[in-house]
Amino acid sequence: MRGSNFRRRQGCWRRGFTLVEVLLAIGILALASTSLIMLMVAGNRLASDAMSRTRAVHLAEPIEVELQRLLRTAPGSDPWERLASLAARMPSEAGPAPLRFIGDADGLRVVCEEDADDCALGIAPDERFFLAEVRANPPLSGAALEAGCLVATAWVWWPYPHGKTSGAVTVDPSQMSFVVLTLAVNP
């Protein structure tokens, strides 16, 4: 009788987990949860990059609208003179500075860089996300004038070089992404 009683106690004692098994299970759960969090962070970063690239591609239309606004306000009496005046602001070579536009993170508002600080038209410094540099492509000539449009290439960069903190933080150029867009401006 004594032996059977001892065995029953020993059997009850062996039904629980040992400290080593509990610690091993906790370690596996910690490793799995850390891995899941890291995957979620990487997935969110990829989704954010894809969203920014999509918005950058959709900037072609707001940039063309802004170019049309600049064309309407360009000096000249007829549309061809205004187109030639606008083309003079967009060099085709790498020498002079290109015409630059600034866009917000949503890609809905785009303004010429010279109007960016204007209270009515501009974009606040902490809302600037995209920078577009527009150059004429090819140079405006008599044949291009006869074709009736100005073809331009826009390089859209993000994030904006002065970051999202009013110019206090600069972005390393190697960390910037870009897309190249082709635009057409009709008089």
C-alpha cells in the first residue's frame, strides 16, 4: 500500500511542466512575436514607399496644370510668344537651374518654387514632400513651335530635401527616391 501511494504522488508531480520547459516556451513566444513585429515594420515601410511612388507618378497632371498657369501669366501677346517665354525658363541643358515645383505629401497641390512661400498659393514648409525639376525636352525651335506644344521632362524627388521640420533637417541625397515624367504644354 505504501508503494502505490508513493507512485500516485510521483505521477501527480510529473503532470506539470518543468521550469526549463516553461522558459523555453516563453523564449519561443518572444522570438516569434519579435519576428512578427519586424515583419510588420518592414511591410509598412514597403507600403509607404509604394504609396509615395504612386503619388509621384500622379504629379504629372498637377505639374502640367501649374505649367499652364505659368503659361497664362507669361509675358507675350500671342500664345506662341508666351510658350517661348515659358520655354526660356526651362533650360534643356544641365547648365542653368531648371524650373522647380514643390508638392505636398498627398500629391494634390503643386506650386512653382518661387511661389512656395506665398501665403495664398504656397505650401507650408512642414508640408513639402515632393520636389520636381522640369527641363524642356528638346529645345524649343521653329519645328517645335509648329508642332504646337512644349515637351518637358520632370524629375520628381522625395522626400523634400529640407525634410518635414521647416528646413532644420536635411536629407541625404542617397536616401531620396525619384521618378522621371514626360510632360506636354499646349498654348
